Amino acid sequence: MSGTKPIHSTHPKIFIFLGVQMKILLSSADTGGQFSLVEGIMPAGGDGGLHVHLNEDESMHMLEGALEVTIGEERFELKAGESYFAPRGIPQRLRNVGGTPARSLMIMTPSTFDQFISQAGVPLEPGKTPALPSHPSPSELQSLAKLAESFGIRILAPPGS
């Protein structure tokens, strides 16, 4: 037994991170660090930058829209109804090169990713419209890279590069 208790999540926290709306459905605190479950909505033109998770594996299931996904040397279009698995230690990038938002569910295992999002993102209040995506300034990117490193994430190329 892991010592975790059953959780019924009814009021998830929502953040905007690099223009992506991220709703933390189940946090690592909820699951005893075993995983986090996050719904993401990436607007058209969104770009997560090339990065690598050193401590977590990432799985995604696309609900609506499509993303251009790069994992290592592989590049493919992830469409609604499709999924991927990205093992830790392999560089990856998600971009919305289409004209509509892309909505997905992401599972990180084991996880502190939700904690990173809650520190790096901007809380979105219920009923508010998220801002359009913008690329971080050099000073913002430097701060983000430092915070990311503390969570075992390396930014290899910033969004828009």
C-alpha cells in the first residue's frame, strides 16, 4: 500500500503556462506522487519548446484538435483519439500548427509536473478568458529554465525557436 487515500476532485486548479491552459485534474499530492493528470488546451500557434523530462514519463491522449509532436528523432501529428508515450530522458516538443485549439489529457509518472505548472504558470480565475500565447522574454526564459531545472526539466530550445 502506498498510503494514498481515495480522492474525488471537484474543483481543479487552472493555470496558463506558455499560453496553454492547464487544468490539474489530479495532482501529485492527490496520488502520493505516483502520477498527475492534467487537461491541456493549446491554442493555435502554441509551442511548448523543445525540452526533456529527466524524472518523469509522459503519456498524452488527444481529445480534440491535433498537435505536431516530436519525441527524440520521431515527428508525427497526434490527432483526436490518438495517444503517445514519451519516456523520460528523451527530448520532446508539442506544437499546435493547426488553426484550432488542441485539447488533451496528459499523465506524468511519477510526478511533480503539476507542482512545476503551479509555480511557473499564472492562475486562471473561473470565467476568465486565457491570454493569447506569447513567447517568454530572455529574462523570463532564464527564470523559467532555472525553475524547470529544479523539477528535473531541461529547456533545450524555447518556444518559437
